[in-house]
Amino acid sequence: MVDGDTFWFRGEKIRIADIDTPELSPSRCRRERERGLAAKQRLLDILNSGPLSFKVGARDEDRFGRKLRIVYRDRRSVGDILVAEGLARKWQGSRRSWCE
């Protein structure tokens, strides 16, 4: 587990393509760190609760070599789950501050 939107799966680093979660390394404020830790824990709980499926997004990889995937658990987007719970926001093409 890396953070709330990136994790390791079968030797590949997966970045959930349709969301953005608060940063952990480094966090820019206490609020971002707290929300980032909550997102990371919730993602871990979801990933460990059963089988996953993956769909390639607009690109296969990002500039860091992470696989960009929309991740599904029980046919529901993991990103949508995290957004609905207030732990992520829909990816808008760039990062925005979580400290505001």
C-alpha cells in the first residue's frame, strides 16, 4: 500500500485513474495528512475485502511508470466509493490542495 490512490498488485504499482486523494509524502498540512491516512486505510479495507477487476483508462501508464487503472470491487468503482465517502475527489487533470 502506498497511499489512498496508489497500491501494489501482483508486482505492479497501480494508480487509481479516476480519483485524487490527499498526499502523504509529503503532506502539506495536518488536515491533508489526516485525510490521506484515512483514505489509505479505507482503500486497504476495500482491496482486502474480495476480488478486484481493472479497466485501462485513457492512458496505460503515468510518467512515473505506474499503471493507470479504474479499479472495481463488486462492479462498483473503488474511486466512486472513496469519493462518496469524502476520502477522494474525481480526477480533474491536476492536483488541488487539500489544505483549504
